[in-house]
Amino acid sequence: MEQVGKSENQSFWEHLDVLRASLVKIAIVTVAFGVVAFFFKDELFAVILAPKEADFITYRLLFSLSGWVTGGESPDFFVKLINTGLAEQFLIHMKVAMCMGILCASPYILYQLFRFVSPALYSNERKYVVRVVGSGYVMFMLGVLLSYFLIFPLTFRFLGTYQVSSDVENMIALQSYISTLILMSLAMGIVFEIPILSWLFAKLGFISADFMKRYRRHAVVIILIVAAVITPTSDIFTLSLVALPMWLLYEVSIWIVKRTVR
């Protein structure tokens, strides 16, 4: 097999220069996207804070569906966000802008990393890498979108409106809101990599569909433990919202592994 590129003709220091150049390009593009996001503050936080509004698309769709059955109207709700630190809002603004910059620059980041490693790969290996990285990126983004449009809004509405007494008013700190949103989005993005990892392990001969079926009960226990660890709260509602997609992904992974082995 013929190897692609001139990787073997380069010295260690030349490889290091190429890596440094790639990292500099990645840093410049990421910072540029972050700066753009920083200056579009209103548009940025309109998206970030949308799940706290009663007219968020997820709430409207769910109550439209329930309205067909019950005939009732969508109940209104209001959760007040507060700031508890002098520089907290500015720091959160910078943090969210940089996270958005990384998210927007992620295709370019993957492209630069692939350019760096591709000369050392055989042609058939490049196909596998492109397939794995591309599929992994798509699945990660699907996990982030699922968290933003379904899991986080339902979690926020449930916990933000939950009261032990009518005398206790809920006022959620902005830092808590942002941290929970980022943590759940990142966690669900990683969870959605389960089918990709299963396909890769099946290709390498590490797992089989029979193995995954045999240890399905053990996997369910592990899923519940992982869901309990990555969820920011200890309520059963949030735990179920996170654990259910993980279980479905495990079942899909069994089907993928079965087809891969064939």
C-alpha cells in the first residue's frame, strides 16, 4: 500500500513546526469567532436564554400536543434570573462568547487536525478516519441540539418552577443557568458518540452484538450511574431525561455492531 503525503521525509522539528502552524491557525480562527460572538451580545444571549421563556418552541410544541388530548391551554410560567457577583455578567459574557467561538470553529479545527495527521495515514486509513471523525462530529452536534431543545428546557422548567412552599420564591443565578446549560450540552454531545465508538470497537474486533446483548442489564446500570454523575441535579426527572437517550443509543449501537460484523 502506498502511503499518502511526505510524512516520512520530514524530521521531528519539521513535524513540530507544522503542528505549531496548525495550532496557531486554530487559535486565530477560534478567537475571531469568539470576538464576533462577543460583539453580537443581544443575538447571542437571545439564543442562550431562550429556554427560560414560556414561548420557547419546545414548550409550545409539547403543550400543543397535550392540548389536542386535554383541550387545555398552555400554562404560563416565569423564572427570574439574577446576578450575584460584581463582574459575573461580564465574565459570563466572555465565557459564552468563547464557547460559541469554539463551537463555530469546530469544523475548521477538525480540518486542521486531519491535515496534520493525514500524511502519516494509508489511503484506506484516511477513509476510516474521515468516516469516524465526520460521523462523530455530526453525532456530537445532534447531542448538543437535543440537550438545547429538549433535555435542558424540560429540566429547567421542572426545577425552576418547583417549590417546597409558596412562601419560597425561585430566583436562579445566571451562573447556575449557564453552567448547567453548557454541562448538559457537552455531556449529551459526548453521550451521542456511543454508536461511533461501538462501530469502531466492532471494526477492531473488541466487541460483538452478542457481547452487548449479554451484558445489557449491566449496561443499563452503568447508564444510570453515568446519568447520575453528569446531571447537575439529583432529581429522578432529570436523571430519566438523560438516561433514556443513552439507553436508546446503546440499543442502536447493538444493531450497528451486528451489521458491522456481518
